[in-house]
Amino acid sequence: MTEILAWRPDPGEVVEFRPAGDRAPVRHDVPASHFQRAHLRLAAAQRAAARRQSPWVAMAFDLEGRADIDALTHAWQGLVRRHEAFHAWYEPETEDLVGFRIPPESLTMRPVHVGEFGDSGDLRAHVHRRIDEQTAVSRLGMLAGVIRRDTASTVYFAIDHAYSDGHSLTLLFHELRARYDAARTGAPVDLPSVPGYLDHNRHESQRSASLTKAAPELAAWSDFLAVEDGGFPAFPVELGNRHGKLLSATRFEYPVFTDAEARAFRAQCARHGGGLAAGFFAALALVQREFTGHDAYRALTAVSTRAYPRLLHVHGWLVNLVPLSFRLSASPRLADAIPVAQQAFQRAREGYDVPLHRALELLLDGADDGIPSIPPMASYVDARSAPGAGDYLGADARVLTGPDSAAGVSLWLNWFPDRVDLVVSMPDTAEAVAGVPKYLDRVRELMLAASGGSR
């Protein structure tokens, strides 16, 4: 993850690929998912109040040589026609988030030559401005482009987060490159049809309607909310945000492991009945105890809702946050905490299809003020098995993030083919900037010691 303000693309010629449809949009009756509703309404409120937020996801990666515009146009057109996320949307300004779609066969992509940029800062500013402009448009609200150079060309893409997630970006990286290579060589592209994210939304709506406050599927949520003073857990250090308001956020990135160290740490976790994620949560809990004396560790963790193989190819925001909680023993070591964390992680993941917002609506008796606008979380992703993951380093592939808001601290631990990184988002306050790195330094120290490494 690279914040766009820190992105330094080499200068070059910019070409955008703009979608157009010759058919009028038609309404559909599939309700937006819980996360889409919360996200779209928050983004609209932030825009209305002129507050800083970047409600989009974006990526950039390199192609060899000077990009073939005809081939890229063909690749983008095939991709946006194949995936419903690019031609079905919800109107955020309507009270019930009315849904629309365009017949995919009516969509075309048109290359538009923007011009040459000789300064990296000017180029970044242009791309950033265009991302903000295009992703704020509900209908076909995305930005696709390329920075052409003789030695390497940089493809960039952005879309409202309501219609894409991190897994979707890995799919785009793999498919667009495959389509581009096929268009240049004349080789066929054999890609099966895929279900759209609206099928997933329909299933989630039915699942939500079936839940009641007494449903056994809510037991993990009930236990999570019953710990200590209830509600959501506070971060173990002072953040300078006692009222939990959305404040301007800052991000930073920690290098945690080399690939060899990550493998050694995972092997150590396995000897104690857990995986790398369990080791991460165990270390977070142990350092929380050092800092606060609290034995009970709680966090929201991100899980995929792609429950069966065909959904692995769907573009959309198919993610949920589930409640992870466990209690440390009287004199815990990392080896003791790992199996406890593993059991808690497994239990949390079993509730992957219980929508966070629906669970809290039922258990908090509909009290909206009990649900954070942007819930803090701790996420672990093993990105090594994603399509094309072996090419990330050579293609300088990166997720781009924008200036944003946060009330609490969110953590993303990502295992790439060559390393493990921890990305952190937190309120940009003096207290958080001083305290959060100290906490995470200690977490990393515990994990690194268990891997047999030292720095």
C-alpha cells in the first residue's frame, strides 16, 4: 500500500480509457450490501461537509515498453464487460440507494490522449485529482489510464470502494495483463463467465432477514460485546480522540519479516497449534497486556465472503468484519497465546456470512451511535497465492490509498512473495503518532524473536 501523496510516477504521456454506453441505464431491485450502504452514505456525508476522505481503491503497475494503446483499449473493454462491478451501481444521493445497471454489451472504452507530463509531482497531482473526480461519479465511476514511456509504462486504475476490494484488484492485475498480451499477439483469451456481485448482495439480504437477536450465529458477537465495558475495544495507547470522532488520518508502513523470517515464524506458530495470523493476534494481545494490564484481547478482523470457488473471480466488495476475542492465561508466553488466538480466529471466521451491521443492529437494539463510521480492524492476508502474485515485484505493483479519516487504528498485515509488511492507519494526532509506533515496535519485536531473527 502506497499513499498517493507519496507516489512518485516517472513522467510520461498520459492516456485515459473512458467508458461509454449507448443504452440507457435500467433500475434493478437488488439492495445494496450493508457495507455498501454504510460506505456510500458516509462518503456522501463527508462530501457534503467538505471533510477529507478518499472512498476509493486504486492500483498501479508497470507493463514493459511503450504501451500499445489499441491493445490496452481492447483489454479494458473486455474486462469491464465481463464484470458487473463496472456496469452496475447504486445512486448515493437517493434515499434508498436505488440500483442501476447498463447492458454490458453496450459498453465501450475510448482512449483519450491527455498529454505529456514532464514533472513527477504534476503527474501525481493530475492522477490524484482525476481519481477523486471520477470515483465520485456513481454511473461508471472509475478511472483507467496509462503513463506511456519507452522503457516501461504504468497502468493505473481506481474505483469507488463500494464496488471493489483488495482481492478484486489482484484479479484486475492478472486479467488485464492477460488480455493485453492476448490483444498484442492475437492469441485467444479463454475466460469463463462469472457471477456478478449483485448475486452476492441478494444472498446477503436474504441472510440478514433470517437473523434474529436470539440466533446462535450471533453468539460470537454477543460474547465480543459483553467483555469489560462492552462496545468496541479501545486501542492500547492514547490516540487523542476520546470521543471517537472521525479525524484526519495518517498511514505508515512497517517492514515486519523477510520471506525467510515469515516462514520461520509460521513454523514456530505451527508447532504451537496455530498459523501466522494467530501468531500476529497473540503478539498484539501480549503487548496490550504489557501496556494496559488487560487480559482480554478483542479486535474486528477482515474475512472474505467468497464462500465458494466461482466467487473467487468476482469483482466487488466481498468482505466482512468478524469479532475475534480471547483471554490470556495468568502468565502467558507467545507459545501459550498462539493456540488460544488460533481457536478464536477460527471461531470468528465461522461467522463470515453474518453481516457486521446486521449483527450490531440486532444486539445494540438499532442504536446507530454504537456502530463506528469506519470500524477499526486488524487484517491478515496471504497475498502469495493470488493470480500473478509472483510478478508483483517486477511490475512494481502497488495499491494506492488516498488521504482519509479515522477514529481508531486499523492494521493490515500482508504476506507478499518477498516480505511481510504491516500497514497502519490511525488518527493524525500527536498522541497517536507518539504512542502507536511504540506499541507496534514491541509487537514486531516479539514476532521477530519467535522467528529466530533480530534487527
